[in-house]
Amino acid sequence: DAGVIQSPRHEVTEMGQEVTLRCKPISGHDYLFWYRQTMMRGLELLIYFNNNVPIDDSGMPEDRFSAKMPNASFSTLKIQPSEPRDSAVYFCASSSWTDGDTQYFGPGTRLTVL
Amino acid sequence: AQSVTQLDSHVSVSEGTPVLLRCNYSSSYSPSLFWYVQHPNKGLQLLLKYTSAATLVKGINGFEAEFKKSETSFHLTKPSAHMSDAAEYFCVVISTYNNNDMRFGAGTRLTVKP
């Protein structure tokens, strides 16, 4: 398996623009997680899905953030409108209960909002 | 509630000398514990995990960790550091009660001097 795939790897945008981050989990995994990593706050869980259904979105910072998982092989994290404080590395991870719930991380998307 | 404390934000060793990265955890239930490594501008890679089997866990790249319930510790060690070990290391705890509540430590930056 190619592992968790994220795109784009880097995104630079201007304040106020819409940003969409994409994730393809490992095939067969039934959990998908979105994290944000910053120097100030470290790694934060934003939201996670089980079988394409959002289970816990308490980590989503505000209404400007939304996430969807239309099918088992694709998820998006959208920020609209984006702000400079959203600049961070966003990671997607997936897991399966058959693998002891070990989360496997994608390479991340580095987002810069100017 | 559960949490992880990484006792050192930065550890510096010379190549060929032992590595010790310290981690203490707090968990109301039997925990699963992980160590992840993050190389610069890369995603997180699983080094090893403890899930209530053998208390001494061996991982990739010569790393190992020992689960000590009496000390609530899960320290990461390696007998001989290599330059390629320079990275950020994260200790992570998951409660078996809620196996999607993954708590990350703040990270320890390992520097390896030639």
C-alpha cells in the first residue's frame, strides 16, 4: 500500500481565500483523522471519522473549518475564509481496529496564509 | 483522562553514544503507548507501540522502549545514536476505553553531534 496520501504538499494562499486539503487513507482502514501541527500548540486533533461518519469534531477551531468524507477512500478539510493564523502543517492519519488502532500518518500539507 | 509528559524538550548526544528520551504518562485505564518520529518536513512515522503484551518493546532502527507501570513511564532508548536519528520524537498515549482519544506529548528534539 502507498500509505496515507495527502495533497497538496504545500499550499500558499491569501487571507480570505478558500483552501481545500485532501486525504486518501490506507485502503481498508475504517478510521480517518485530521490533525494540525504548529510550533505554539503542537499536534492537535481536529476531527475524526469512523466508516465515513464524523464522530468527534470538538477540535475544529471554528465554523470556518469543515471536513467531509464522501467515501471510504477520500476526505477533505476545507477552510473558508482562511486567515494567517491558520498557517500550519495539517496531517491526515488512518487506522483500523484490526491493527490495534495504530494511526498511520500522511506526509502532511504545509499551509501558509499570507 | 489521560496525558503524556515528555520530560525533555531537547536532547543532544554524540554519535555512537546511547539515547534516552523520557516519557511519563497518566491514564485512567490500561493504556496503549506509542513512540513516533518526525524528521524535518516529514510526516510522523511509527517507531514502536506497547499494547499490554511484553513490557519491553522493540521498534525500528534499533529503538526500544520499556513500559513500567509502577513508574508510569515509557522511555525510549537506543544503544548507539546515528546521525540519521536526529529528529523530533513524540510519545503518545491511547486509552483502551476510548481508543481514538490519542494524546501527544510536546515532543523531544534529538540532536546528534558528530
